[in-house]
Amino acid sequence: MIATLINCVAEKASAHSKEVLSVTFSPDGTKIVSGSYDATIKVWDSDNLEMLREKTNAHHLPIASVAFSPDGTKIVSGSVDATIKVWDSSKLEMLSKKKFAHSRDINSVAFSPDGTKIVSGSDDKTIKVWDSDKLEMLSEKTNAHSKLVMSVAFSPDGTKIVSGSYDATIKVWDSDALGLLSEKTNAHSKLVMSVAFSPDGTKIVSGSNDATIKVWDSDKLEQLSKKTNAHSDAITSVAFSPDGTKIVSGSGDATIKVWDSGNLELLSEKINAHSDWINSVAFSPDGTKIVSGSKDKTIKVWDIVNWSRKDHLMFNVTTQQFVLLVLWLNKYSMKFPDDVLDLLIEACLRKAG
């Protein structure tokens, strides 16, 4: 049996003066960028969360979404001020901006895999694709959804865009002309907060205010698996691991959970990961870490560690003593060896967590 353990390895209290709305790793995994309700963008060392640089007043209003370019040299930001800006990631100097990119709040921005395009989704129900250098609009889809567009993302090959909306619908678009390829009405019973493609492009994961996570076939949007009551509150952010085997979710219940992407079996969870609503979660490029940003103004980095039965048996003296006590207290209800070993693993996880 293999178990998954989530451990906090770095945290930055008061990372921003207001809630952290968006966080993600750089492509090489050495940095983290954050965007905040305080209209500031900051770049952090991913190991110790020391601030490397910041841009105060990066926008006039809260920054809802930030993302690195695939080569790590640029950062895109989308804001409630309806503006998109592209920054040099090394100095946070502005390279280009598009005022009134949308007529209302921008909720989500993302680079294409080749870095030449940016997609944006907005409260104005519109999806737009931009040239990443000059922010010239390449295509747009008005009334892409009947309500706010909450989340947008490119497929790994760059040919498709997925969108999730306040109208509880998920749609997949051709990334060139924004022609509709497929849609799923009533994908969830409440608004869709977050959508993402799997690394191989064959699946889409969605997280919703209905506290449900669902995985879909990306071609036909047929449901492959779902987890009802995945959290006790709205699911704000979901993402696949780089190898596609796991999904991480963050929620208004302040919990981070890691799931098997095939059957949505819970692999691990961290209760009270933050003291308030979690707005954003993302895997590191090597899949060994997770970053989270919260309404509590804090950014945290978590280690994802896989433990085998042997690892736990050999863990350390303290754990061995603890396990002996657990085994003694449960000696009448267990069969040997599986129940013993499974209980050992569970006990060690709880003790270490």
C-alpha cells in the first residue's frame, strides 16, 4: 500500500496586505508568483518563500489571476479593473498592457503552451485570445456563456480552450477562431469555479460551488468520474499533477485535498491548511510540491510525499512506540497482517500530520 502525506515546508504569513487570489509555480519550479486583492504582484523563492521582487499598484483593482509564460520569462496578470498586463518576470517591469480588455472584471488568464497567446475570461461573459507580445486581440467570443466566465485554460497542445462558468456549464473551444467544439450544460448544480486540462489533454477536471469534483473526457465532455461532497464548502481551485495521476483541490473549507485522477479516491488531505478560504492551488512542475494562496493573506508550500508500508515500519523510534500503543488498543478487532499494516500507516499519517 502507498499513502500520500502533505507536509507544510514553507509559509509566508501576511504575504500580501489583503487576500491572495492567485498563485502558481514558475516552469522551472524555483519561483512562485502571487496576485492579490491588494493589487500587488509578488515573486517568491519557492523553497523558503523569501520575496524576490514585488510590484505595488500593479493594477488599480484586485488581481484575480496570474500565470508564468512557458519559458518563465514573462508573467501575465488579469484584474478586476478589466486590464491585462504582461510583465518581465525577472524585474516585474511592464512589457505591455491592454486597458479595457473586457468590459467587466477579468477572472482568469493563461498563456498558451507555446507562449505566443493569452486567453482571458471575464464577468462580461466573453472569452478572448490575445497576442502575448503586444496584447493585440486575435479572436473573441461574445456571450461565450450566459453568465460570468470564471476559469479558462489552454489544452497542452494549444489547439483547444476550456471554460467554466457561473452558468454551471463547461465548454471546449477551438483556440484559433473560438468555435465551439463541445459543451456540457448543467455540468454541476452550481457555478463552475475552476477547470483544467490533464497533461496529456485527454481529460478535464472541474471544481464547483456545489462541493463536487468531476473529471470529463475532453473530446465529448462525457463524465468519467465524480466526487460529491469532495469538500464541505465551495471548491475554488483544481489542478492536475504534471504526470496526470493526481488532482489537487482547494476549498472554502480551508482544506487541501489530493485525489487519484482516475477514480477520485482521496489520497490525502490537510485540514485547516489555512485559517480562511483557499483561493488557489497548484502543483510544482516536478509534482512534489503544492502551493496554496488564501483569504488569510498567507501563501504556503506543501510537500507531497509517498510512503510505503516499509517506510512506515522503519519510520523512527517515536513512531514505533506510538504504533505499539495503537496495536495494543486495537488488538481484539484486527486481523493479521493487512489490518495491522493498514492501521499502522493511517496512524503514522495522522501522527505526522
